[in-house]
Amino acid sequence: MTESKKTSPLPPELITEEKEGTYLHLDRRREWRLELPLKVQIKGSHPDGRPFEENTVVENISSTGAYFGLNAVITIGTPLELSLDLPAKLTEGKKIQLILQGKVVRLEKRENEDKVQGVALQFEDEYQFVPLD
């Protein structure tokens, strides 16, 4: 008899009523994945070492990674920093930014999109919550 690994349930604080203009979708892969458009800032370096910062929107996010569009020229293995302002609903009205570090594990060329490539970022274990007040 084999043991099956249970997928962790969606955290209750992320379950919200669907509102006009928002879309919450749960995709069962290894971890829960939310198709939730979140504005983020990405920091990293081009292959020649020049730093960049770019604002974009996460297309989906999970506990292990995120997928988003980017115009900056990067390569697989590039370390990136992703920062996002947490919704006030989750922070009791306080302004808190979540900062995650990760490495690019997949790049996809995009056509007819506002960003030239799709980026799959795998998160590292460390993260920071930074109060903005």
C-alpha cells in the first residue's frame, strides 16, 4: 500500500468572494496555485551585470513559485527578487510588503502580449515581511 501526499488546503485568509474584475482560481499541482493578478516589482541583473527593476503583474503564484511577464533580458538560472504589497485584508489594514528571492527556471517567448517573455520563478526558502508604515 502506498502513501499519498496530501496537498495543503488553500489558506482560509485567501478565500474571498469573487468580485467584479477579479478572478481567483485554484490549480492543483504539487502545491496550490492561484491565478490571481498581483502587481509586483522584479529586481535583478541582465546577463552583462547591469541591474534592472521592472513592474509587472503575476499571472499565477504558489508557495513554491510564480509566473509573470517581463521585458528585461534574462536567462535561466538568473536570481531575481520579487516584491509585492500584501492586500490590506490579509494584514489588518497595515501596509506590509512581501519580498521573495528566487531563480528563473523557465522562459517562454510571448507573442501579442505587453511583455516579451514569460518567466517562471522558483522561490528560495527565505522571505521577508517589510512594514511600510
